[in-house]
Amino acid sequence: MRYFIGADHAGIEIKAFVKKLFENLGHEVEDLGPFDKTRVDYPDFAAKVCEAVLENEGTKGILICGTGLGMSMAANKFDGIRAALCHNDFSAAMAREHNDANILCLGERVSGYGVIESIVNTWDSHKFQGGRHAGRVEKINKLGSCRI
Ligand code: RB5
């Protein structure tokens, strides 16, 4: 699988670690920045990763900020993106099995290295189950352009 990874200044410490974890699992990971600790705005990097995922069929993304909240909020504005903020293994398993999430969001200030490694392994080893979940994911996809 090809992944794109991005962060903000509050997620940059753990970005290289997460990239290595995915590479060790046999994935190709393209780092879309940032590349130093200068303060940046997380929506800018969420946009970079989401655009790359949407432009390259069959790819997925990883977004890291302090809490993972801002990244997941920004990413889910993109039609076709299903970003899942995971702080534990159960969420990571369900994000893949039930929601067919295509972006994993992590919070560097929330989850430590050990928890994040476990989340990555769980995310990687669980596949979308389809079946009754497929119709629900399809309904999420159709919400993409909803306006009130
Ligand atoms: C940056 O200070 C912080 O607000 C950001 O990384 C993230 O946690 C936002 O959701």
C-alpha cells in the first residue's frame, strides 16, 4: 500500500517514527511535511495529504497533530475522505473493518510511542469487512456534498 503522511509542529516528533513503522510493515510512505518544527497550521497539511490520497487511487493517508482532532476535522471536509482519529486499538480495528477509513489520524500529545505502534499494527492487520458496512460507507460518501 502507498501512504502519504503529514503533520503539524505538534505532531512532527512522532511523524518519522510512524513513517518507519509503516515502512517496516512493507508500505511505501511519502512524507508531505512539515520538515522542521516551525509553527504551521494543521489544515494546510491535512489538505496536502487528502489531495494526494484523492489524486492517487488506492492510496491512504496518515495525519498527526497534537490531539489528532484538528487533522480529522479538516480531513473529513474532503469528499471521499474517511479520516479516523484513533487513540486505541479498538478504534483502529473498527475504523478499518466497519468504516473503511482511508486516513489514520493520531494525536502526539495524547498517545505515547507504544500506544501508537500498537494502533499502527492494528490498523494494518484489519481489513474492511464490507457486507452491511458497505452500504453505510456508501451513505457517508453521498453526504460529501450535503448543504443545508
Ligand atoms: C497545535 O497547537 C494544536 O492545536 C494542533 O496540533 C492540534 O492539536 C489541533 O487539533
